[in-house]
Amino acid sequence: GTYTEALDIDGKLVHLWGKCPSEVTIAGGDSEALRVIGVDGMEIRRIGFTSDGTRTVRLLATSALLEQVWIHDSGGSGIDAVGSIDPLRTITLRDSLIEKSGGYGSNLGVVNLIAERSVLRELGLSSAARGYAILNFALINSPGTSVSLDRVLIEDVVNAGVDAGGVSVVARDSVIRRVDRVGSADVSGGIHVSNIMGARGRPSVDLQRVVIEDCVPQGIKIVEADLTAEALAIRDVGVFSPGYGDGIAVEDCGSDDIGPMQVELTAVTVDRVRDGGLFSYGAHVTARGLRIREVAEGISGAGIGVLISDEDLVSPPLSGAAELEGVVVTDVAGAGIALRGSDAVLSSVSVDGVSAGAFGGRCINMERQQGIGTLTLSGSALQNCVTAGRVTFGGTSTLRDVLIEAVAPDGADHGACVQLQPDEGVASTLTTQRVELAGCAGFGLVQLGGEAVVTKSTIRDVLAHPTQGWGDGLAAIQQGDTSLTIDEVVITNVARAGIASFGAPVTVTATYSWCNGFHLNGEPFAGRDATFDDLGGNHCGCGDSEEPCKVVSEDLSPPSL
């Protein structure tokens, strides 16, 4: 039956067992249906609870097991629990259903939550800011608590599936879906964990076989906490609402003095998001088998598959770092991978299909900040981008065993397979070995400053730029101390010059320029003459006909700096 009363238990261990939660209901009216204070080891089984008040089940300084309970049609929170620092309390929710709440599914403070084989759904029906399925927070300088989810379904909630402040989260075989952003809530999405509450130690997030979908504005946001994820799928984030829409966003603010945040991703898939598939600020990221597909522009104008950035909102800025292996990025609107003030090692990476967007359509974009910025790229393929297969605005880059092809420029963009363009006063070096640059419309490699060394590589089938007329295999433009060294390179079927210098020194050794518009072209630029240093073993010609490798001046125009 239904018992219309508020059940109040204070300091006495009592177990509540019913026959079936649909047949035994405690209805609290305007008050809590159940309030328990200062009890450990309590068991509540097979009972339904409902209330029109702000809380339906309230547990204060209490450890309890809730098994096969049904908490429904609540005016406010389904479960409201506040623990204590010593001892820490634990609430276990097993084989239970919390649904149709006007506020939180569970509102927890300084208490551990274990949820197993349970469902939380249709939450936040009457409150724009309080529809979190699970909200758990620690106190300042208190030991961190935890949320553990095992085979849990969270769906149709407002603002967040799980929001944890100073609290660690572990999730296994669980689903979070249909989380909408309502009202002015800044923090929302599938899972949000931060340490802004200042709990002792650093929280951690450990996700295995978790699906997060149809969330606004982020799938996962982590601030000042370590993240480990395996077999994680995030999809359809921010797609049905304008604004942010990051799949995974992590940020290290440097406030805990523990060292850089650690992010480890294995076999993670991010599909159909806005702004970014993975955004990292100041964290150290290791990713293997990461797949990011269909990233559209969001409110910030970005459309980036992976962003590894420093955190420049703190002083001194925190540098980022990344080790990415077997990462695939496809169909993004801006940049496939963007590096800013970070050191990165990328291997077996594939970027395919980058449209212009705010970042210009670059497969990989690199910017040096605070003297930090190195990239090692090996065994990788970059294809079908707009501005350039790879752009650097400063830093040190090494490319080995890399294919870059089919860069089709948009408007006056350079259309380079590789573009080296350091910011003013920023040192930049580029070394390539066993690299193939093919089918780009503008340049194989264009260098607007810095030092470039190209060895044992092939540059072929470079097309004329559709609006600017460029079409050079290798082009060096004097800016600062530009220098280009070419050794054992094959340059063939290039629309304009195999090698072009605009006021820059070029050194060439054991290189073939074959079937190009012309082989070597030099033009004065920025008050300097072009120079070519022939160290021998060079060959020029086409078909069966070889000719001397002569420098000509065809009055070519360089791209703008």
C-alpha cells in the first residue's frame, strides 16, 4: 500500500524492507518521505518513495544500502545525502530507479556513492539549474570522496549526468545520454569533474566501456583531475544546440602543486561534436587508438580534432604535452591537430578531410609559446586539407616517413603540403626525412623564414594554385635568417619551379628535378639575392633527356608573408 507520512529515523539502526517498490510506497507529502540521521549499516529494500518537497530521501551522516528502491515523482532531489569527514560514509544504490524528479537525482556532500545496475532518468523537470543526475562535492581540505558507477543508465536530465567537485569518478559499462543545457548553468554535459573545491589530493576519473551521447555542451570536462579512459564512446555533443560541443575537454590550472594532469586514452571514439574532439590545456596526454570524426564549428569558431595547448591563464603558463599513436581524425572544420606551446610526439597518425573554418583547414597546426613547441611526426598520413598539410608558426619539427597529399587551397591560401612560417622573432626549424609531398595545389613545401632541411624525400605532382599561379616544389622566401638545405630529394611533375628561392640561400645535393616547369628559379627579395650552392650529384631533365641544372629568373612572385 501507500503510506502517507514522513518517516524519521534518528540514531537508531533500522532496516526497511518491502515486498515490491511498486506495491509499497512511502509518500512524504510536502516533507521528506524518509529522513535518517547518524545511522551506519542501514538497509532499505524493495520500497517506493515519493514526495512533493525539496527532498524525498534524506540521509545525514549515514551509511546505507538502497536496493530495488523506486524514487519517483519528487518535487526536488531524489536522494539528498550529507556525510562527514571522519568517518566517511557510503551510500550504495543497487538495482534501483530514480525518475521524474524536479531537481537532482542524487545530491551528495562528503559521501561516497556506489551505484550498480541502476537507472536515473527524467531529472530536473521543474528546475533549470538542478537537474544533475549525480552531484557530489567534497569540502575544502577534506579527503576526497568517490562516485562509482557499474552498469548504470543516466538519461533525459538537465545540465549534467555526473558533476563532481573534489571527487573521484569510476564508471564501468554505463551510458549517459540526452543531457541538455538549460538556463544559465555554466557546467553541464555528460561528466564534469574538477578540484575547485580544494579537496586534499587530486581527484581521478577512470572510465571503461562507457557511452556518452546527445549531451550539451560537453561530453566530458575535467579540471584539475587525472583522466584514464578505455573503450569510451562520445557522440552527438552539442549537435542539437548551438554553442560549445567538445567531446573531451581537460584543463590543468596548476593549483594543486602535484604536477601536470595526466590523461590516458585508449580505444576512444568521438563522433559528431562541435568545437573540438579533444581539447587539452596544460595537461600531459597519452592517446592510443583515438578516433575523432565530424567536428563542426561551435560558438568559438573552432573546429579542431585534437588541441594540445599550454594553459596561459595562470602565471607562469603551464606547457602541454602529448604522445599520440594510432590517432585518426576525419571530417573536421578548421584543423585536424593543433599544437600550441606544447611538445608532441605523433606516430601512425591519420588526418583526412579538413575544411577551412576559423583555423584555415590545416591538417596539423603548430604554434610555439613561451619558448616551448616541438613536434615529432612519424609514420603518418595527412590528406585532403585546405591551407596546408602542416603549418608551423615557430618551434622545432621533425617529420619522418610521412605522406602529405591533396591540399586544395581556398581563396588566397598557400595550398602547401608543408608550410613553415615562424612568427616574427621566433626561432623555427624543420627537418624532413623520407617524406612524400604529393598533389598539393600551390607548393610542396613553402618556407617563409626559419631553417629547413629536406632529405631523402619525394615531391611530386604539385599543381598550380587556382588563383595565385604558384606551383613550386620547394620555395624559400627570405624573412630573417631563412635557409633551405636539400639532400637526396626527387622533385617531379611540378607546375612551376622545382626549387624556387626568393632572396634566400639554398643548398642542394644529390637531388633530381625532373619534368618540372623549370628546375631552379632565383629572385631577389627583401634586399637580398637568391643563392644556390650546388654540392654535386644533382640532375635535371625530363624523360630520357638530361640537361644542366641552371638557375633562371622568370620574374616569379612569392606568396605574401
